Amino acid sequence: MTLQLTGASRRDILKASVVGGGLILAFRIAPKAEAAETAGAQALNAYVRVSPNGIVTIMGKNPEIGQGIKTSLPMMIAEELDVAWENVRIEQADNDPKLYGRQFAGGSMATPLHWDELRRVGAVARAMLVQAAAVAWNCNAADCKTSGGQVIHVATGRKQSYGVLAGQCAGIPVPDPKSLPLKDPKDYKIIGKFTPQYDTAKIVSGQPLFGIDVQRPGMLYATYQKAPVFGAKVAKADLDAAKGVKGVRKAFVVDADSANVMPGGGNIGSGLVPGVAVVADTWWAARKGRDKLNVQWAEHPTAKQSSAGFAVKAKELAAGPPQRTARNDGDVAGALKGAAKTVEAAYFYPFLAHSPLEPQNCTAEFKDGKLEIWAPTQNPEPGRQLCAKTLGIKPEDITVHMTRCGGGFGRRLGNDYMVEAAWIARETGAPVKLLWTREDDLQHGFYRPAGFHFFKGGVDAAGKLVAWQDHFVSFGEGQSYASSAGMAATEFPSRFVPNYRQDVSVMSLGMPTGPMRAPGSNALAFVHQSFIDEMAHAAGADPLAFQIKLLGDKPVVGEPPSAYNAGRMVGVLKAVGEMSGWGKTKLPKGEGMGVACYFSHMGYFAEVAHVAVAASGDVKVKKVWVAADVGRQIVNPSGAINQVQGSVIEGLSHALHQQITLANGQVEQSNFHEYPLLRMSEAPPVQVQFLKTDYPPTGLGEPALPPAIPALCNAIFAASGKRIRSLPIDTSQLKT
Amino acid sequence: MPYQLNVNGKALSADVDPDTPLLWTLRDSLGILGPKYGCGIGQCGACTVHIDGQPVRSCQVPASAVGAGKITTIEGIGADPVGKKVQAAWSELDVAQCGYCQPGQIMSAAALLKSKAKPTDADIDAAMSGNICRCATYTRIRAAIKLASGQQVKA
């Protein structure tokens, strides 16, 4: 979506008003298409506040989930405003779509969506301050420059601070942001500099920042028990036994609609789910009360579903004709028949849970028909709408304050915990903090869907990949995929292989699914980049050279929004080859390197993993190298490198450890002893290099993750000769 | 029943059931919110505090078992010179992503450095593997421990 400042909307709300001694510059940035007829209907705003002492307060508009956005978006504004970073204060904005437009953490979208607009927000504020000085000094704005929060008259050296000038901006017209020049990147003082997160001092001293830390006068604590089988209703619960526990104030059944689970249908709109609430003076008392409930659950059809059943069904489906064919280029059957070498392989990846370390929680207060919410959410406005719909109140009677999130990874795009807190608070008549247990979190997620791929591939005598066939068995209904269970018809290497066929069959799923960090890609990279590696070995080719050859000579293949810039991918592949000493490093027996690349979220990534596989089968990842192309500018190198390293290690964690399984319609894993995450002793060094290319800057929350998994699996093959086709990696199969 | 607890050098009284974990006593009864709940079964380390200088998972220690032990939480660790160094290293290297696990990580790192001034990589692995970082900032956690202990930090 292209966003621009529009004249009409500026007239509507662009106001330079002196409030409390500080200047608020408010901008409405409306989507281009809607600007003419509905000026400002979908608003995206930014705020700059200048105090008389020169301290500049910048609003952080988006939810902070650890991606560093509360720091990096204000860096864009501060750079063009030309203030010293140490004089910048950042405040977390509340959810306010009229003022800020869409506020969400998802899709690695914040950098590309805001790069131009927020720098212009800073530039407009700067231009007004310069104009105020020009008026005061009776000169032209062009005679002035700025530096470190001051306007300077070039000829005389006269200076005035923004803090003083801000008080003189009331009558200054607002310039057209598009008319203002932006800084030459070589003059950047903030953008591109290693900048610790704004909240670092609070984080390292344990200050209350997170949803779980919210406290309200008279607040009670709640726990909410839902059925182990998704969507099952409460048949019976011993509410009196729970109420008998010291400190328990209330225990009640919530008779919500089972359909609110939205089986397989996505998390964004999922609503209130049936369950039993226990409210107490402390959370520990609420938990003890919950232990006495002895809930009996009604029968539910999802109880017939299991991971084992899906595996059997997937094989059956793959053996027959597909339900549909999503793409069919050339003549795959003929090409396979004529190929010099063919490979057949069945791949599998499991369900995964997001498991952010801060369990889901939300604090809500319902008073005089109005609802106030404090939530760690990635997606506040849909949460507000969901609460309005569920409680039957107006959205404008609901305020959502965004707290820092103890991780997100996509889980907090759904607001199920928010609507539960709202409901329980209204029923209770007091402020309530709802906190899920870790077990609640693992067993009531919006899971990364499992998937099955049945491949056939062929290379010709020259070692060229000439045939590719995939029967993808996924989840969904009819023509539609469950949330995040899909695959584009443009999935690589389609368009790069002359004979390509993508068949699809889906199975019904009663378990909710949803986007998890690099949705789709986090699974599809594993299967595609692993099978490409298989084809490279079948061709007797070096895997990295095979990838480059496959990408071909055409710089860009396809049209936006599904264009694939092969030139950028070749660039990162070559870079990662150099970084890692690919093909030049002599490795001892039992060690190997693997390469993989993947394009997602507008970022081009190539990664090499170096592993050692012990005779016991144990896998030690010794190092990972990452070459990345996310355009011409890294906004905050500190956050950028941290995101990439974290994404890579998370990918290794998926591959080595993580799996959610369903049995009798219930998740079998309950806590971290059954759903282990990678720990310090297994975390390799991750070396990161960003290639600067002449493209607009794009996001880093996700695209480094997908290639880490196949790079690891391909390295295991290089080290052991054993091909990983199923996750998580079963190291007992690697024993020699 | 009321328990007298020594937290960050202060004598505090908490009226809780004997089985109430120290974590919830600190958080819900005493308003000390730095120690975090992540799993409740001693698997993640987010709730790590020191009792008499030893790192413990406060979700696994009932309030009734603490006795006269001196409790230090993330809020109080900066009063200790080693703790202060660890916090400074964490800030300098911008270790955190979401930051939720970091109080526990810092408490484990401070305990490590108090027992071993110059830990090796193997020491770090052993002392820190009880703390999960879901954002996987392990690279920087290791570097920050090296920095705080005056050892060379590899790029």
C-alpha cells in the first residue's frame, strides 16, 4: 500500500497547537486511493513533542515485541528532525487508529511501510522550526541550517534551540512533506548507528514494562481453563470447590460458542472460547481454585483427530490424484521420463507453537459501560473490535493500552486472551489481570501448520534441474488453506524449472492455526531448499554452484507482487560462499557445510551452516554465516544483527527440538520439558553481513529464519550422508 | 500466614499460604515484578533470584522454605559490584530483544561471575543453559558475560 501525506487530510487535522508548553505536530497520512473521497479515513499518524528545554518526545506507534521498533521508528523521525539522540524521549502510543493508522507488528512490514513517511514527519517538523526562526530573525528559511536540536543562521552564526522555537510555531504553515528534501545518507547521525533499545536500562534493572507487570488499584487475578479438545464446551464443573479455596472470589462458566475456535481458520478473528474462569486475590490462589474444578467437557468432533492419523491420511492422498493442481508448467511427466537422474522424496514438518516466554495475559477494567485494557498485543485494533463485538459495546468505549510484549512471533496477532480478560472483568466487576499458565499457552495456540510434500525431481545429463513435482498435502477446506497452511503457485523454484507441477490436497483440521514468524516460509524453505540440495547431489554438482545456476541469468523473474529478484539472491549466495570459505575449507570426517537461500518478507537471505555429527548421532552446529540483502540502509545495526542471529538460532531450534503433536484432538505437549527450546550450550556463533544494494530498506523480523533450517539439514547430509526429510531431526537416525 | 522475608536488604512481610512459590509471593504480594513467570516448573529460568548468593528458580521455592535467607532480585542486583557490571555489559551490547527473560539471565550471569571471575565458554554453557531466551539472544548473552568479566569479546 502506498501511503502519502495528502493536502485534503492536512487541512482536516494538521494542527500546530501549543499544548502544555510543548508543540504537537500531528500529521494525517492517508492511503492514496482513499484520500480524495474520504480524507483521512484510514489514518496513520506520527507525533513529535518538543519541550521548552529542548527535549524531544517521539511517539512509538507500533507494538514492541522485541523487534526493536519502539527505537527504530523514532530514529527515522529524529534523524530528519535533526536532534541529538540523547535528547530524544520515546513514549509508547496507545492504540489509536484515528491518530496513528494501523498499529501492528507483523510481516516484517514496519520498516518498508514507514521508511519514507516517518522521515518526512521529522523533516516537516524541522522545516516548521526553521521557519519559526526565520520569522523571528526576519530572514529566509534558506539562510538557516539545523544541527543537534538548534536552528542556526548561517551567515551570522546566531542560534536558537528547538525548545524555544517550538513555542513560536503556532502560526507557521505546514509544508508539503513531499516538497522537502531528505538528508543524504552520508550525513546520517542516528540512522545506521548502533543504537541500544530505548528501554534497555529498564530491562536490565527489572522495571515493570510487560503486560504481566500491569497493576491496577483493587485488581484481582484470573485464570481461565479451556477444554483440552479445541472448542469443547463445559459439561460440568465443581465451582463450589474452587470457591472454597482461600482467596478465591469467583468461579464461573463461560458458555461461549465453540465455533469461536475457528478450526484451522486463522487466528486474527478468533473469539471467546468456552471455559471456566476463576478469579482470586492472587494468581496462585486462582490456580489452586482451578485445580479443584474437576471440569467435565462435552464431546467434540475434533477428538477424532490426531497427528498420527494425519500422517496416514496424507500418504493415502499422495498415492491418489490430487484434489487440485495449482500450477502445471511444461510437461513434468515427460521430463521425468527423459531425465538422466530422478529423485523421489517425502518430506514432513510438524505443528509448532509460538511459545513466547511471557505467557498470554491481559488486564481489563470495566466501569460504567466503558472498557479499559492493558495488553501485550501485536495487533491492538482487531482486539478492540473483537472485544466490542463479544461484549456488545461500542469500540469507542474501549481503550487499549499497549504494553511491551515478552515475545510475539505472531501469537499475539490473535487477541483471544484480550477478549477473555474483558469478559471476566465485566463479570467480576473489578479490574482483573488474566494470566495463562505455560500449559494453557502451549495447548491453546494458533499453531504453525504441519505439512507433507511428496516430491519428484529430475536433472538432465548436463546437470540441469529440468523437472519438479510436488504433491503438497496440507490442511484446509475445499479450495482454501487453513491459516498459514498454504503455498503460492510462485513458490521457488517454480518459474525457474521448465517442467514444474504443484499438486495440492488438503485435510480438515479442528486445531486453530495461524502465522508464526516467517509464516509459510519457515516450513517451505526447509522442504524446497533441502530437495534442491538433493537434486544438486543427484547432478553431482556443488550445491552452492547448483543454486546459482538454477537462478539463471535473468535478473528479475515475474511481476510484483510475486517478482523474484534472482540477481539479489545470487549476490547473497556468492557473499555467503566467501564468508564461510565454501569449498575451500577442508573439514574433518563427520563435519560438513550446507547452504540454503530463501526470499521472504522482501528480504534475500543465503546461509551456510557448519555442523559436526558425532558417532552417537548428536549434532553440534559449529557456526552459521548469513549474507542478507534488505536494501540500501540498515536503520539500527544493533537491532538488525540481533534479529538475524535470533532468527537463525530459532530456526535451528525448530529443526533440532520442536514439535507439537495432536492425539485425540488434544495437544500432547504441556510445558518446556516436552517442548524444548534451544539453549545456550547449543547456540552457535552467527556471523552476519548485510549487502547494501540500491533498493528501499525492508524488514528483518522474519526473513533470516527460513534458510537456517535447510542450511543445517544440508550440512548434516554433507557431514553424514544422511538426508533429513522430517522435522524435528531424529538424531538416533544419524548414529554410525 | 505471615512470613518475614529479607528482599534486597529490606525486611518485608508477606501473608501467604505456605505453599505459595516465592515467585508469586514477590510478584503478587510484595509488588516486586522483576522476576518473571515463564513456565512454573523450573525449566526456563525467567524467575531466577539469588538466595544467599545462590541462583534459584523462585517458582520452585515455597515462601515457607526461604526462612532467613537473603533474597536478591533483579531490582537489587545493581547494588552488588558484580551485578552492576553485568547490567552495564548487557546495556552496552544491547543484549535484549523482548527482554522478558533477561532478569533471569542477568541473575544467572551474576551468580556465575561471583563464583568464577573469568568463565570459559564451557562455564557459560553450564551456568546459563537453565535460562531459555525465546528470542535466542544467546550470542550477545555470551558476549556480555565475557565483557563483564573483562575478557576479549569475539565479534
